[in-house]
Amino acid sequence: MWIRPVVCCLWLAATAFGQQPTDALYAEVLAQANLTPQEVRFAPHLFDYFFRTQHTTPLFVMLLHDPLRFPYYAERLRSSLVGAIRRPVMAVEMGAGAIGVSIRRTLVGDPLQPLYARANAPNALENAVGEVYKAANTPMSPAVREQLQRAQKTLPEWVLRQAAFLVYVAIEARRWRDAALRDLTPEERNALFKLLKLPVKEFEATLGSTEPNAELLLLERALEKVDLARLLAGGHDSALSIQQVIEAFQKADPPTKESLGKPFEFTIDTPWGRIRLCGGGNDTHPQMPYLVLLDTGGNDAYYGGGATLALENAVSFLIDLAGDDRYGDDTDASGKPLVEREGRGGKSGAAFGGALLGYAMLADLEGDDVYRTQSMGLGAARFGVAMLLDLQGDDLYDAYACAQGAAMAGVGVLVDGAGRDRYTSFYESQGYGGVKGFGALLDALGDDAYTAHPTPVEFPSPQTAERNVSMAQGAGYGRRADYLDGRSWAGGIGMLVDVQGNDRYTCGVFGQGVGYWGGVGMLIDLQGDDVREGVWYVQGASAHFAIGYLEDRLGNDRYLAAMNMAMGAGHDFAIGYLMEFEGNDEYNAPNLALGGANANGIGVFVDLAGDDLYQVRGNEANLGRANPIGKGTLRERGFALGLFLDAAGNDSYPPNVAFAGNARNWIIWAVQNERPNESQLGLGMDK
């Protein structure tokens, strides 16, 4: 397998860039206004006075108090996430920590070792399935037991061991899930599952309700009552089990791997979902609840698997070892893209790495695969943990919404190891964090394309109805309710990390390292010549008490934002930050960009090296400027900063911008008070 030698290279790529000498540069440019780097922050008491919400994450709080250290924190976060290529469980551990849960169940040993020992005992699969029936308070029929006994005589030994192991893990994970839900009545659990499986537009309508309807009140209770720590503990072990099955396959000897290529098939239904084990052919797997689906080879068609489709179907594993596979809602999975289909609009339920009140794990080890779904999935969770791990191949991920590394009250991760991949969606995807959620998309190698369709319009934006709200490609999104019922919920964390390749990013409104209402969004690209296009609130931008961050390490990159708020722009006690390390880059910017601040925001733009081209299509609060706000109110002494810093290179500036240019410093006061850290201003420096 490729994973071991490549991971070493990826780890070096992700950690080789030491902390750049930005502290000295910040000190120099800020000295123009008698500011220090430590003073670039919002006054905590003033911020808290205006930002009244529930469920803020510790990562948000940490970043908020030290904005100019974002690159340092981002370096540590991405290093942990890149480690998920080798150890998928690291993504769950890191994501849990970011949203306030400390889960490292491997710290003092392997919590799954007793289960693996049981899976290697005689008659392990029969015994494991028997425990499922026992836990479900359902007697196992003699016919089912006879099927299991026949299977234990005919199936490859490796398959029997791994299947039994996953069943044992599912039993324990189910116990964690049930413990997490202990404070909800059975009626509340059923109603919550019904709510969570709604298509995204119906689910979003519940969140945006102006009335205290039963569904909104139920979701409010669930966010307060569900024990997130125990919920994530079961997800941690589920991800760890997938990791260990992959390792077992990599370590298998040639005769074992040869046995996995021979035809075999076994199917049995349990109270918690179907167990299906097969290989040696091109198989079709119908849509239904699965507990374990293990396919060892062939070009297969999946219409189900790796998703929690019912409250009793709390855990679902899908592992495919080889083949060019198709994962889809229907027989058109390998045909027309969703963006070209009539009548699209999202489907209920979950699919292919989609977890609702439970755990969904999908691992595909090799092949050029197609994933297409209108349900939430492809590494997406609502109150649970979900993971899609695809190790290699030129893959297509085509989703409608809530997909490709997305989560609310849980962790959702998509990890792609290598290949020229395409990611397409409309909304809440490609690294999206909702309330109490951590969603991440990690792509290690290859020239990739990330598209959150700006059109056709499915989710019209309040900023411009001709474009979609994307909330994608590193987006954290909260529920703002000061104009609804006053019960606001802070957003979670969304991350997109691309390690290597010449990539293209396209989105509508809100994307590419963006935050809204307590959310944190990060887009980090380490190597390659990249192109980024967006509309409004994009490319390191944020609005309303949030954080948006975009970092690009190496490559000659191009940025285009069509309308407003981009490339290091913060609005309304929010921080937007764009950090470019090396390359000859082009920036085609609108108003409020390139270090732009509005309404007590902080916008930071930094380009450390290269001969860069700056084009500006507006003349309002860009290139290190701030718009004034708040005269006669508490806001008049609220800090605002637009900061522009180009540290090297022979750069080109717009001829109509008189204040900025090569080898120049500038300071532009919007509101100058006695104390610089209670003022609103713009600062710029080109060295």
C-alpha cells in the first residue's frame, strides 16, 4: 500500500515550514500607530457585552484573544489533521478537542485490544452476532446460527476476524451512544432522529424559525442534554477500529491477500442492520441499514452502507479494499451530476459516511471511485461521528449539502489520500462546522477541484440573490437569533486542508476560510499553484463575532472575489485573515478587501514573498483601511483595524490608489481616540 511511504513525506511537508518572522514585521507596521501586536484584539468586556450566545468553542475563544498568532495555531492544527492519513483517529481526537471535548482513549493503551482478542477466538463471528441479538433483547433463531456456522467454515479467515472485530466494536460504541442519550426520553430520541434526518432545507427552516416550535425546542434540549463527550468516545473507537482493520490488511501476507481475491458471499440480517461479506466479483449492494459491509474486491455498486439509517442502526461500517466503485442514491450514480439534474433538492436520511445519532465509517482503499448523494453524508455528522477515508484514486465526490467533512454536535471528516479529485456541492460542505461541530476535509496529494456551486441558485444569499450561500471550503456557521428568539448558538469549526497539488477553489457567498456568528473557518493549502474564485465573504473573511482564515504556503496563486468582503476582511467584531507565504500572486479584489475592516472588525492581509499584482475594483476600506462606526455609542471606542503587509518583492499596485505602493508605509485613521487600541484605523507596509 502507498500510505506508509507517502505519509512520511506529507508529514514533513506539513511541518517543515517553521514560524515565519512575522512578529517583527507586525511590530514594525503597528508602531506607526503606537500599537503592539498584543493590543490587536477586541476589548473582552466590550466583545462579551455585544456577543451573547451559547455553545462557543474553546478554539474560537483561544483565537479571538490572540489574532496575530493565527498562523502559529493553524500550523499545529493542520499538522494533527495531516496525521489522520496514517492514523484516522487523530482527526476525531483533534476535532473533539477543538469543540471542547478531551478524547484520547489510546493515551494509556489500546481500548480495543480486548475486542480484537475476542475476534481471534474460535467461532468469533457467531459469538459476536449472538451478543448483538442479546443486546437487542431479541432471540437468535437456529437458522441464523446455522448460517453463521456455515460461514465460519467457508469464508476467508481474515474476513471472519475483521468482521467479528467490527461487530464487537459496534456493540461497545452503541453503549457509548446510548449513555450519551441517557437524559433524553425514548420519545425524545425518536423525535430527534426524525428531525435530524430531514432534508437540509427543512432542517435549516427549523433553525431559522421565528416561533418556538416543538422541533426547535427539541433541538435546543438535545444540544444541552446530550453528553457530547460520551458520544464522541464511541466515535473515537469506531474510527480507531477502521484504522486497525486497514493496518491488518496492510500487514497481511501474500497468501491471505490472495484468498481475499477469490469469490465468496455471506449475508445475514441482525436487529441492528445487515452484515454482508463478499469479494471476488463486481457486486451490487442495495440500500438498507447495514451494520458491517466488507467487500474485498471488484468494481462494485453501492446504494447503501456506511450510514445510520435508523435509531437502532446506531453504528455502520463499510470497507472496500479494491476496485473502481460507485456509491450513489440511485442507479444514476455514475451518470448526470447533481448540478445538471432536474428536481434536485436534497433527500432525507444519510448516506456513505453519514451519521445521525451514531457512527458511520466508510473506508475505500483503492480505485477511481464516484460518490454521489443528495442525502447528508460523505463524512458528515449530526450528533455523532462520521468518516469517509479514501486512500487513493482519481475520485469524484458529488453532493447536495451537509457533506464532504461537515458536522453539527459531533465530528465529520473526509480524508482523501491521493489522486486528481473533484469535490462538488451546494451548501454546508468541504469543511463545515455547525453548532458544536467540527467538520474537516483533508486532501493529501493531487491536482484537485473544489466547487461549491455559485449557481444555479438553491440557497439564495441575502447579500445577492443571484448567488448561493455556500458555507463551504472551511466555514464555521452559527445560529444568529437576536432578531428571532434571542437564543443564539455559536458556530463550530470547519477546516479544509490541501497538502499538495495545483488546485482550483470556487464558491458563492461565504466560503474559503470564513466564519459567521461564533464560527471558525479555515482553508489551508501547503503547495501548488492555486486559483480561488468567490463572491462575497470569501478568502479569509468573517462576519458577526466570528473568525475566517486562509493560508497558502507555496505557489503562484490567483484570487478573485466578485463583489465584497474578501482576502482578509472582518465585519462586526469579526476577524478575517489571509496569509500568503511565497509565490508571485495575483489579487483581483472588490471593496472591503486586502486588509479591510468594517463595523469594529479586524481584517489582516499578509504576503511575505513574491512579485505580486494587486487589482482593486472599488475604493472602500481596502489595502489596509477601516470604515468608521459607532459615534455616540459604545462602539465608538471599539477597536477596528485594517492591516496590509507585503514583506518582499517588486509589486504592482492600482494606479488610482495614491497611498499604497512599493517601499511605502501608510496609516489612515477612521476614528482616532486617545488610546490607539480604542481607535479605528488602517495600517499598511510594503517592504
